[in-house]
Amino acid sequence: MRVFSRMKFRTKLILGMSSVLIVMASLLLPLVGTMTSNTLVEESKKRGSALTESLASRAVDPVLARDFLRLKNMVDEQIAVGDVIYVFVQDKHGHVLAHTFHKGFPVDLIKANTVQDDAKLHIQLLGDGLERIYDFASPIMVVGDRLGTVRVGLSKTRIDASVNRQLTTMAGLFAGALLLSTVLGTFFARRVTQRLSHLREHAEAMLMGNLDTHSGPRDVVHCWEVQNCGITTCPAFGERRRRCWYIAGTMCPECPDEAGDSHDSCRECVVYQKGAGDELQDLAETFDVMALTLKTHIEELRSAEQTLRDQQRLMRTILDVTPDRVSLVDTRVRYQGANLSFADYVGKELSDIEGKTDFDLFEEQEAEERHMAARDILQSGERLDTQVVVRTDEGERWFHVVCIPVYDDNGAISGLLRTDRDITDIKGYEKQLLQAQKMESLGLMAGGVAHEINTPLGIILGYAQLLQEDVEQGSQIHQDLAIIEKQTKVCKKIVADLLGFSRQSHSTKREMCFNNSVMEAVSLVRHTFSMDHVEIILQLDDRFPIIYGDPEKLKQVWINLLNNARDAMVGNNSHGGVVTVRTLLDTPSGVVTLWVADSGEGIEQDQLKNIFDPFYSTKPVGVGTGLGLSVSFGIIEDHDGHIYATSPVPADFNFPQSEDIEYGPGTIFEVVVPLDHSEDELPAPAEDIKADSADIP
């Protein structure tokens, strides 16, 4: 069976047809031969019987007339028949009256066959060692009296030879028919297998991805050519790869209304009668239509796949670039997807998140909160929109959380989509806005109070000075009036700062040298600083930048910064310190920058964001009013500049080193002032400095 299964179909077809012919010949040839042989024997017997009975009838007259010559002639006439071996006539006593033997009559033959008087014929098969003989015996009867017996011998061997010749001829005819059938079957099998092989090759090509194969006949007549059709809008018009009966929606008037995908509805059409072929041609054309349809479907699937891939890529890009933490969980609260921000937050790869639960990704308390919130939404189907605070090692982080249920096509909840937006900066801006509003209200109140107090202070100061002229110098009253004058001036200074903080004082701006303003301020405080063992190092830009500003107010800013630097070093360090004042002109950016750095104890990070607030001070009570930096901030902002504070001093500042000074972390103030007061926004400070800086909006 293995060998048979490996044979080619053409070989199997030829073997099958030949086997059928051989089996049929094997079954029919013996049957036909036997029937033919029996027929020939029976015919020979009938012929011998008829010959014997006829001779017995004709021999009556010669026997009665004792005309032996005539009887001899009648016997000799019978011997002329090809298969008659002998003929002889006996009288009623058994004496031979005439015979055909030339070499003497065989006496044993007389008793070899006998026939009764009441029988017409008796046939006896005889054999003489050479051949077999049918011996026919018939009585010669006249009116019931028996005159004698006629014996005729027919050769059975000759009859058998005739039968064998017939069988040989029939066998030859069967063999010729078998050979002719084999030749024709081979030709037929070759034609069929060639077409099947053609289909197989195209099927293999389709499996390899080639769907442009063509199995049907190419020299076909198409429907628009047969019908001389001019309906160009018909889907079958111009179609050369598909027959019209494979195309739905044809517009030919002779076509039935239903789709032309059935051969039964087209069998009476002249187009079908001219173009349709046998089953193999139908199979090949169906094969072509299947390949074309499959190619079309594949192209549509590839197009849909490409569109889906583009949409997935776009969706993934959108999800990954958004800073919000987006995640999707199923009804079992197991994560089915997330974006890059969420993966970074939980510290895992995107591929590792799928299938995880909240307890696999978060701390127990946060996981419990997220899990319970998800359960509530999945049960209620209500949207969650809230703000939560998460406490981390870096401090509190605020998030705007939106959770919405996801529904499937049946309207059932299939999952939960959650977004966590970090609004810590917005919360900070809100806090700063509230602080700014508070400061604005405070400034308005301080300005109003200062205006009201400034006038009576001026009167008190004037009367104190006038009264000093009326009393004796050095008297107790004069000393008391001097104290009143001094404290009144202090109050006026405080009132002036309050007016500056509320920005209700007027500036007198003009072109001025930035370095000269700084050097004037340094010269005013240098002596006092030296008393406290504080050294001031100047590193000014030798290009002497010119700005448009108020020299007095800027000088006030420099003095405030220098005094703060001294206080930071003198407070807990009796050995003094170093204050570095550095300026730099940035002509391309159109700004000039001042740095005031000290070697003091520095400022804590949580205090940096408050140092520019009015009345905020880390100094002891009575040492400062807390208005110096806030007033300085207002003056710099009035000059369209910026002021920043950083602590500790960055390493790249290259602070001058001295062995006699004990250095602390230090603080550096950076002031950026434009040269021409343009409306353009100033460039942002360096990222490394801004990260640790404090500013007031």
C-alpha cells in the first residue's frame, strides 16, 4: 500500500483502467469460451443428428430395392462434409451394406453404438486412441418395421479444434482491446493529470504567497465581447480574471436578478454556453476566483492591519508622552495595560505590569486605597473625580485622580481606566497665588498705614529738632530730644521701607554705571565689616556695564545683600568670613549679573522659599524688621530684573579660599538686571542654580 500511495495519479489511473480490463477479460473469456464450446458441440450434435436421420430416411428406398450402388453413393456424399469421419449402413441383421472406410471396415465399430427401434437417434462418444468421435446411430424404419441402421461418425477433436480457434481469436481480440484501451487510457490519464498537475503547481504557489497565478484558460471569450455590451458600469465589464457568473450584481439584461454565483441560473445564457468547460475547467476557474478573492481579502486585511498598527503606535505615543499615569484594570482589578509614566512610577517594565494587582505594585496602604476605590467604581459604575495626596520620601505629592468604568459591546463593565495627574506644581502655584494675594493686601495695608504714619512722624521729627535748638546743649532734655529724633528717624526708615515694599515710592532712573553703584555700597560697609573680621572681595567686570536704573535704590539693594551676608557669618562665627561680590556683563543677552556670596552658615531649603516674604526673618527679635529682602526684591523687579538665592554655594562658583577662615555652606544671591529695560523676558538662570534657588513670583 505504501508503494501504491507513492505512485503518481496518472500511473494509478492507467493501472486502474488496465486492471478493470484484465479482470473483465479474465472473467468473461472463460465464460464466453465455455458457452461457445458448448454451443459448437451442441450445433455439431444437432448437425450430426440431422445428417444421420436424413440419411436414414433417404436410405429406405435403396435398402428395400437392394440398390447398393445408390446406397454407396449416398454414403459417399456424406463424407464430403469436413468433420464426418465415417458413414455406414447396416441391415436389420447388422450386416454392413455400404460404408466409407477405404482400408477395411472395423468390425468392432458395429457394436460400439446401438439404437433401439423406438428411438430415433442414439449418440455415443467413441475413442480410438488418436481422436474422439461422436457416433450417431439412427434406425431405418418402414411402417414400423426396421430395415437397418445408419451410423455416422463426427470427429470431436475437430470440433474441439474449432472451439480452440474461436477461443484463441477471442483472446486475441481481448488482448488487442486491452492494448488499445491502455494506450487510450494513458493518453486520457496524461491529459487529466497534466491539468491536475497545473492546478497543484498553482496551489503550491498560493501556499508560498503568490496569488497572481492563473489556472483557467486565457483565450476565453468574455461576456461583454459576446453580448457586444456597452455597460461600462457593470462590474463584469472589463473583468478578465473572473467569469461573469462568478461576479455578483451584473447588469446584463439577460441575467437573472439574483447574484450570478450559480451556474444553474446561467446555463441557458449564450455567454455560458460559449465559455463554460468541463469540471476541471470549472475547478481551475473557481481556483482563480478563489485566489483573486483571497488576494483582495489579504490586501484589505493588510491595510486594516497597517491602519490598526498606526493607531496603536499613535495611541502608545500619546500614552507614553503624557506625564499622567494611565492604567487599565479588568473586573478582577488586575492590570491589563499602562503607559510609560505609570511604569516609571511603579519601577517596572511595561511588559511586567500586565496581570499584576495593586498589591504587587504599591505599598500596602496605597494599594489598599486604590483597590477599594476600584472595587467601588466597578460595583457602582459611577465616575470618580478627586484629588489625593501621596506622601513619599521627597515630600507630599498631589494627584488629580479620574477613574471611569469601561463598558463592552453588551453594555457591561469590562474594566476601569484610571489617570493620575501630578498637580503638585499647580498646588504650589495656588499656594503662591494665595501668598501673593496676601502680600498684595498686606502691601496695600502697609502703604496706607505708612502714608498715615509718615506725616505725624515728620511733625514729631521737626518739633524734636526745633526743641533741641531751644534747650541747652548737653542737658538732659537735649539728650531726650536727641533720642526722640533718632528713634523717629528709625521709624521713618521703616515707613520708607514699607512704602518701598508697597511700591508706592517713586524711582529716579537714569543711566548709571553698574560697577560704580556696587563699589559705592561696598565702600559704605567695608569699614564696618572689617570691624567684624569680614573681608569683601570684589571681582567686577572691567568693562563697566552701563544700565538704566535708580542708583540710590540699587545701592540700597546691594547694602541689604551685604548686610545679610555679614549677619550670616557674624551670628555664630566670631572669626568672621569672606563675602565675594562678582559682576559679569553678558552683552549678547543684554543683561548684567551680580553675585553676592558669603561663607556663612547657609540657609535651610525650607527657609529659602520664604526669605523674600515681608517680615520674614531668621534673625533674633529686634535685630531686623524682615523687610530688607522683600524691599530688595521689589526694587529689582521694578528694574525688570530677577533675584535668586541659592544655598549652599555651588562648587563651580570658585569661592576664594583662605586658611584663616572657617567656611560654611554659604549662600549666594544672584541679581540679573537688563541693560536697556526692554520688555523682553530675561533668560532663565542656569538649571543647576535654579534647582536650589528661591524666588517670589
